[in-house]
Amino acid sequence: MLLKNLFKWIYLKDTLLSSAAALLPLTWCMLVDGLSLLAASVSFWLKKSLVDVPHILLATNFHSLMQLDLLPTTGMLSFLTLETAMDRDELVFLYQLKEGICQSSYAANIATLAGLPTSLVQRAVEVSEYYRTGKPIKRIDKASSDEQAKRCQSVVEKFLSLELEDKDLDLQGFMKDELLPSAGELLNRS
């Protein structure tokens, strides 16, 4: 029963963190918290005597768990990964277990195999490289500073031209239409 509950907890914890990371922007705290919890959980069992340690099968995308050497060195721990090969530019999964640690998540390859647009995959690789090297991630949907300045100036001019004493003034409409167009769309849907 203990083994079943432990396996379920570790499996669910890792799955939930992976799901959350897919749905939410990955923050440094999420990454550090998840990695810390996983390392502490595995280390807890590895410090026990051999007869007190259940068999634990753990699958994770936290590659840095091994890269940062967060687990104690012990004969009770072994690392396995799936064999892959490259056929020209295509990743081929051989579905054979081998000793070792996966050096890549192959996320871009898998996204391509899933049929995601090439431009999206290329952008993901670019953002991943920026994140990995600590460089600032540049937004591609952001208006230039000149465009933003013109938009701000236009909004200010329109606001200053409002007759705030006018009882028929639709200030909420102005806010929705001029300042928060996306919020206005959301309010109109409800």
C-alpha cells in the first residue's frame, strides 16, 4: 500500500506540474519549486536503509535534476532513457531503454511531428534558447515604441476632449472602446 501511494503521489505531482507548466507561463518559482520537491522526495527515500525503500519508477521532464547533481550518489539509483536516432533532420524514436540521461526534451521535434506550424516551432526554439542563456525574451507581437507613443498620445487627446460634466457622457464606453478594447470585447460577450 505504501508503494502504491508513494508512486501515485510522485506520478501525480510530476504530472500535475507538467500539466500546469503547459497551461501557464512557466515561472522561475514553478521550476525551482517543482525541482526542489522532486529532489527532496527522491533524496528522502535514498537516505533510508535498503530494506525500507520501495521500488520507485519516476518519469520526469526535470532534466536539471541530474544536470545540477541534486540527488545523492548511490547504487540504489539508476537512470534510464529511451534510445533515439536522427534520420537526416527527423527524430526517430527507437523505443528501446538504455542506461543514461536524456540530454534533450525533443520538444521542438515532437511539436513538428504533431503538425504545429514551422514558424511556431521556430519561435519556441528561439525563446527556449533565450531562456536557457539568460537573455531577455523579445516579444514579437508588441508594437514599436513609436507606435505605442502615438497610441498613448491619441488616447490622451481623446480623453482631454471629453466633456466630463456632460450627463450623457458614456465614460464606460470610452474606457471600453479606447483604453481597453480587448476588455470591451469580453464585456460585450457576457
